[in-house]
Amino acid sequence: MSVDVATVKRIAHLARIAVTEEEAAALQGELNTILDWVEQLGEVDVADVEPMTSVVATTMRKRRDEVTDGGRATDVTANAPETEDGYFIVPKVVE
Amino acid sequence: MDAVTDLTRLTIAEAREGLDKKSFSARELTQAYLQAMEAARDLNAYIVETPERALQMAEASDRRIAEGTAGPLEGIPLGIKDLFCTEGVHSQAASHILDGFEPRYESTVTSNLWRDGAVMLGKLNMDEFAMGSSNETSYYGPVKNPWRSKESNADLVPGGSSGGSASAVAAFLCAGATATDTGGSIRQPAAFTGTVGIKPTYGRCSRWGIVAFASSLDQAGPIARSVKDAAILMNSMASVDPKDTTSVDVPVPDYTEEIGLSLKGMKIGLPKEYRLDGMPEEIERKWAEGAAWLKDAGAEIVDISLPHTKYALPAYYIVAPAEASSNLARYDGVRYGLRVDGEDIAGMYENTRSAGFGAEVKRRILIGTYVLSAGYYDAYYLKAQKVRTLIKRDFEQAFEAGVDAILTPATPSAAFGLGSMATASPVEMYLNDIFTVTVNMAGLPGIAVPAGLNASGLPLGLQLIGRPFDESTLFRAGQVIEDAAGRVSPEAWWKVA
């Protein structure tokens, strides 16, 4: 499978990365090189093979459903580009 | 060489002994490293130096040594890869998008090191978000390898993504360093710089507080100047952590107990699929030499087959970008780091991520987004995860047949020139990890140990792969390679008086 420029732009929009026309053209070539190369996986017979879900055989650890941390709004927002009174500030979303 | 710089030449084991005997203080040891770091800024191994914090920590170590309450790493100065969150200190994964990020918490691995008395010298350079094999994708510029070829003064890459860690350890700018490995990012730079690097079993070191790249593959581990030093660091870095649900509840043994033990009765496998067409003869020869060293130490050498080896790298370049595209979705200009305004909120996201991520990171996010997008999931991601099952099965069958560890080359070549891959396709750079990536795909432990120099005077490394949670065997066999090959260190051409 290979991608055209329109697909590159669509993926870039899905990934929320702005790309210029030149970048989209360059990325098309690079992505196709990578996609061509991974095509070789088509040679592998994976009938009746389970997909890996966990690399180490282990049961998922569970913990008690209790509060172990919290009440640290200032710490949470400390690194944000824009905050006010413990809230993150974003551009207007709803009119 | 004066007495002060001499202290940086000590191994961790030797430095600990000197500190306990009061031959020198932790402050003096830290000072020696801070001076070495200042004189070696040309290597660009450190992004941030933290001398004040280092001296405070060293003074606290001196007090604990005087009180007789010294920890196993008391007073040992370490460099920390920028991927680890360190409270109140630059932790930006060498990316522009995390500009100004100073976490309010400490990663579990670094907490373990400070608990045991280690001293932080600063944050080490790396490929952006650990994506790269040459440390040329860092927002903070490339790292130079302290090694140079005998034939030329041209700068070489230290490997990646833990290039700053490897360069700093090899150039005596820290006694040891933390690193991380998703496809070879500890072992490949260790091999390129003549240092020892181990990627532990998935789940052995907590991932809590480490910036995520590909969560099912990422593992932390040390880079050090000797196998024993790597074992000492692993003793502290490994733990069972309730904050990481993939941390596995297996007790941490004392890895240093393996150092010097015999290999009698041990079976070492040589996988025929690692013999590549066009592989440099020096790599092939070093591999055979390594097998001979292990045999001399009492091990039985057997040929084995890992038939799905060649599919590990292409499958990795589906799984890792897919996971990365999801993990890196959090960098949106809202909660931390860079923000670039746009017409509306989506425009702000797009502009922020366009300006904040470098070319390699964007490439991987886009590949990951594509393979996970509607209609392609089965053809790519699901298929890759099935191939991954087969890769792991190959290893399981070898271990079931009685093989204790597997010996391979660590890299397909010695360190290459800085900028020499600039016009190569992304896939050519990815091939650097051809011998290391299988280990991440199967979640196994792997160690890279220096095995001497090539004809140009550059280090070559060998890799040992072990059973899950059997890092001990890797330290044991790794020490045999170190004893046979000898430790290597570069000429200090980079020093500024």
C-alpha cells in the first residue's frame, strides 16, 4: 500500500500536525519508503497466530479502589503555558 | 594527569571503596566530574548541568558516610538521560515541544538511585523522544562520540537514542548513567562507545516518570564502564513498583554476585539468522572471537535458529510508531511545554505540534497514525503483533532446548560519521537496530559488552540475550567477555584546558 499527498495531509490533520505543501510532498516519499519496506511482513504466515497482548506472561495487577494522591491542582497546572485559578486556559471552543 | 581528574577514572566499585576508606570525599569526587564536564562541553553530552544540586547531594553523602549510614551508591556521581522526570529540573526528552518542563515529581528509577545515595550531575542529551540511532535528532544538537578513528579526526556519532549517556560515560563525565531502550537505544550506543549497557527484561525497571515512547517496548537500564558497575546500578534501578502496572512482581537479586562466576555447564546459542549478507568481516570475526572466549570459560557453544529474526525490524516500525502516535497525543500546547497560537483550538494544536516536534518524530507519529487509522488496523498493527508472537516463540523454543543465553553482534558496524547518514533513507538508519530490536519485541533482557577495537581503533560490542528475568546470567557471561577483551577508553582529545 502507498499513500498519496492527499492521504498524507489527511493523516497529518488526524495527528494534529500542520504541514506545508513541501513537507507533505517530502513526507509522502518517506512514508512510502517505510510502508514499502514493512510490506515484507506479507511473507509471514500468521494464520492461527494470536496477536501479542503482553510481552511478559503476567496477570494484570490490581489495587484497591482508594484515593492515594490528589489535591495538587497547583502542581498539575504548574507547567502549563497559560493558567488561571487552577484552570488550564485554551482558546475559545464554544461561542 | 593530576590527582583530581584521576578520580573520574575510578569505576563505581573503586570509587565506593575509596569513599568508605575516606581516601577522598564525595564532594571531591563530584568536583572532579563537574570539572571534567566543563572541559568537555564540545561533546554536547549534557543538556543541563546541575552543579549546585550535585554538590549539595555530595555533601549529604559525606555526612552519611561519616555517620556510617552510606547507601550502596553513596556519593557516586551519575548522569541522567533527559527522558527521566527529575523534580524541578529540565526533563524535556530533548524536544522543543516540552520547553520549560520541570516536573513536580521524580521518576521511580531516579528516586531509587537517590535513595541509595547517588549524586545527580545533570541531564543527558538524547535523540528527541528517544527516536533515533545516532543522537542527531535532538533539539539540543547532536552529541559527539569521544572515540575517533585512527585514520581521521572527523566526528563520529555516539549512537542513539541514549547517545549523551554513552558519550558521557565513555568520556569520564559521570561514573555511570541512566538510559532507556525501546529498540536498541541502550545497547547500540554502548557498543559505539566501548561501554557496557543492559536493557533489562520488560517489567524489571519501573517506567513510572519516564517520558513514554512505545509503552510495550520501553525499558530503563544503565550504561557503565564495566560489567560490575552495570550490575551495581541495576541493583538500585530495578524494583517492583505499584505505580507501574507493568512492573513485574519478581524479587530483585544481587546482580554483583554473578561477577567472576564460572560458565561451566552453560549453553550459549549462536543464531544463524544474525549472519547477514554483506556484514563487515570485522563484525563476523569479533562474534567468533566472543564465542571462543565463552567456550574457554567453560560454556558449550551451540548453533541455533531464530527463523523470524528478519521480520522483527519491520514489525517494530509498525508497533513502535503506533504506540508513539498515541503516547505523543498529549503534547497539545495545553498542559505543558510549548504553545503556538492558531485561529482556533485545532489550529493551536496543529501549529504547536508542527513547531514543537522534529522531523523524525513527525515521521513516526504520521506512520503510527496511518497504521492505526480506520481500515488499516488489521493489515498493519494486528499483523505486526502476530509477527511479534512468532518472534517471541523463536526465543522460547531456543530456551526450552536448553540454551541459557544467546550471543550476537551488538551492531552491524562500528560508529559512523556525524552527518554521514543525512541523505540516507529513514530505513537505512533503522537498520542500525537490526540485532537489538528482536530483544525488545520479545521483552527479553540484553546486554552489550565491549569486545575490543576494530582496525580503525573503534570499539565493537557483543550482545548477550537472556531468558526473561535472568539478567544474572548476562552479567556472569558479560564479565567473561570483559575479562577476555579488556576494557577500552578513548584518548581525551576533547579537553579544554
